[in-house]
Amino acid sequence: MKTSLDHLPQSKRQELAYVVDMLREGFAAAIRKKNSSRYRSEQILKIILFGSYARGDWVEDPVGRYFSDYDILVILSNDYVTDGAEFWMKTEAKLLDELAEGTKLRTQVSPIYHSIEDVNAQLRLGRYFFMDIVRDGIVLFEEPDHPLAEPQPLSPEQALKETQDYYDQWFESAVTFLKTSQVVRGMDRPKEAAFLLHQAAERFYHCLFLVRTLYSPKTHNLNRLRSQTEQLEPRLAAVWPGESKFERRCYELLRGAYVNARYSRHYRITPEELA
């Protein structure tokens, strides 16, 4: 795999070095808090930059309010240390704080976490997403003696079969949630309608990702799903209008509906915003 960041400005290279340090320090801190001895030998084996910053086609568009993320694959020694809530939530919160401060980090970071066993299994199964990372990705950090498996491309017939199966499952599910949201909206239950609409949007994103790459990130975060799917299909950036404060608020209400519409008594969405 590639290791050079020479195509990036110096400021971006410094940011990525800082991101690598934060990821490693955050994981080490999470491991130190564990009492079980089984965690002591766990490691980050590789940190890989992929996506637009690896390829060199990143976007920074202040007028259109669109900025590419740093897409980062963190490969770990075992699957049980890939859990985001248990091992990575504090690190991601710190990255967001640094982004808000804007001194050491000015680009959103979108990390995903997989064990080396999982990544190698995905490569052997011909998953396009991981094959593209091997082809285009840039290694930012790695421990020695942990090679990735040789990718095994699927035949066109195998790829079509898997793609069709994913489409049949996820598109139908998304449409069902969308229709149910419309029914619940007619019952004057806006919070439940917003949650169901979030689920529809999430499933449409997963459907696209699975159809195009035979993989989808394990997340309910619409921002992360947006970032990665818009790289696959740039026309999706126009789905969410954001020219006015009202339009931006509507998206934020939808994005927050996954948790807040179900559990927060303070969540409010008007009929106009829901429409």
C-alpha cells in the first residue's frame, strides 16, 4: 500500500499526524481503564487514510457548504476492541472538540474500526469497499508483521447476485419506513414520524452503500453516512438543501431524531419542519 502524503498540503499532513496521535493515545487510554488482562496485548495494527483525501479529489467548498472528511480505517488486533461506544467515543468527542476549536484540526474526521481478521475476510470475499482501500489507501501508521490478505475479486455473476440481494432487502425496508412515517405523520405524531423518517433515510444510505460496495459502515449517524455515500455519488449532496437557516434546522432535527425523538421530552418538530 502507499505511504506518501506528498499530494497533500503541509497543513493537511500535519492535521493527519495529529489525528493519528489522538487515535493512538485515545485507544491506549481506553485500554488502561480495563481490568481484564485480555486487553493488555491489544493493539492498533494499522491506520489507513482512504477516500477523497487519499485519492486527491477532496472538496472544500465554503459557498456550497460542502467539505470532504478525512476517512480513516483503524485496523485492530481483535474484534472486541472495535466497539465504538466502549473504546472510541471519548476520542471521537475530542476530535470534534478540536475541530470546533479550529487550531490543530480543521477537517472533520470519520473513522471506522475493524479487526484485521474482519478486513482480511472482507478482502477474500471480494468486498469492493476494502479492495478500494487497499488499492487507493495510504498507510499513516502500522505495526510490522501484520499483512493484509490478497484481494479476491468476485465474478460478475457473484457480484450481481449479492448486489441484487442487498437491494431487495434494504430498498424495500427503506420504502416501508418512509410510508410508515407518512402514516404516523397523518396521526399527528410528529416525533414518531421524524424517527421513522430518520430510519428511512438511514436505510436508503445503507442500500446505496451496499449496492455500490457490498459493504456499509455500522452507524446510525446520518452525517457519517452522508459523507461516505456522497463520495460514491456526488449528486446526493443536493438531497439536503442548506441555503437557509430553516433548511439547515430541518436536517439537524432529522439527524437528531434517532435518539432525541424517542427519548427526549424536549424534542420538538413542527409540521412545517417535518414536511
